[in-house]
Amino acid sequence: MGAIAVSGAGRAWGHRPLPRKAGSSGSFGCLRIVIAAVAATLFLAACAPEYDWRDVRGPGGDYWVQLPARPVTLTRRIHLEGHEVQMTMQGAKVRDNAFTVALVPLPAPDAEAAGMTPERVLAAMREQMLRNIGASPSTPTRAVAVGLVDAEGRKAGQTQLQAVSARGAGRHADMQLHGRFGLWQGHALQIVGVGPELDPQQTEHFLDSLRLVKR
């Protein structure tokens, strides 16, 4: 719904889709990899047919990303710190694990004057995601670099996002979240993998595939 798949973008970023296994020959290929003691990461990538990575552009053209299944795009209104905002999300699911990118327009001057600054919007998005899996909203973050590209996919520098990883507690103890949050071109942005069985390699591939499109 509204998602635009763009062929070849992964090559422009230096991120190629993980290989897919097909039929019995794929199983035999995995067996040969084990016997040959090739790197475990390559084996896991080759044996994950449910991850059908494809290059996708954000609905407003603000980012490129790879998603592991056919993407769905939706817009809905949410509440952050008592303020109603419009969030546009694009994502895909593999089993019970969700991989999504979301954008929220930064607040109008009147909301900012009331204390809803861009930084507070971003923090509220992150804290809400952590609460959703039963993790502490004060889970620490670390800075990570993300690449910038122009509209044609050419490299255009780097910027930094806040990275966070957390595991749920209590009745959400089986839930994990790995995400990145930042401000980008008039929006608060989040990219998250969340679910009970997140594959570390596949989740890292998703997060690392993000490129922000510089206008």
C-alpha cells in the first residue's frame, strides 16, 4: 500500500540482499557449507528463505531501506506526551517479528513553545517503544553513524542516530527490540526490529541498510 520497491538501490548503497534458498538444492547447499566449515554467518544467511530482502524507498522519499518481505505503509494518529501527532510507518513482518521505519513531523511552534521540542518528540517515541515491550524507558542509547545519499543513491556523507537495544521484562520477557532514532529533515525518525525471535544477523542487516536521502 503505497510502498515503492526500487531495484538496484541496495547495490548503490553497498548492501546486497541476503541470499535465498530454493528447493532441495538449497538444503544440499547448506549441508555442503557446514561440511566445508565456511563462516557461520554465511551459512545462516543462506538458510533463511523467509527473509526475502528487497529495496524500498520511504513514502516521502526521505530514506531508503531493505525490508524482509512485501512492505506495507500506513499512517495513523498517536499520542506523544499528550500531543496528538501523525505517524507514517512502513514495514514488514517475518513470523511474529516486525521490521519498521516510522516518521513523525516535528511539532508546530505552538507545541514547541509548550515544551514539545523536537528532542522531546524523539525521546517520547523511543520511550514509548521501550514501554511497549516492557523494557525500561530509560534504557541507555549509543551514537551510531548512518549514511546519507542523494536522490540518485550516491553517497552524500553521514549523520548520527541514537541506537538502543533492550529485552522485555515480566510478561513481555520474550520480546526484544533493536532500533535507531534520530531527527531528519523536519521529522523524528525511528527504525526498529521488534519481536520474540529476532535473528541477530538479519536484524543487523535491516538496521544497517538504512540510508537517509539528503534533499
